Amino acid sequence: MNLDNNAHSVFLLHYHLVLVVKYRRQVFDDGISSRAKEIFEYIAPNYNITLEEW
């Protein structure tokens, strides 16, 4: 567990992202899901983000 800190605080944030589509249609197939994962993995190091589960 890595804690982030600055001059006045120490913190650890966890986010749970849920993508919902209108009328529950099947929009995210395997190809789109894998591409989205690639994008998240590419962006994550720039913001010190750890992707724990996909």
C-alpha cells in the first residue's frame, strides 16, 4: 500500500469506475474492452495510477 502525501496531508484513494450505456445495449464487445484497457494502461503511469482489476 503506497500512500500519497503532500505538505499537509497523507491520502490513499481508490476509485470504482462503472460505464453504463443507455437501454443496457451491448456496446462494449471484447475488441472495444481490450482497446480501452490498453488506453488505461498507457495513461496510468503518467498519473501514478494502478489498475487493479479489469
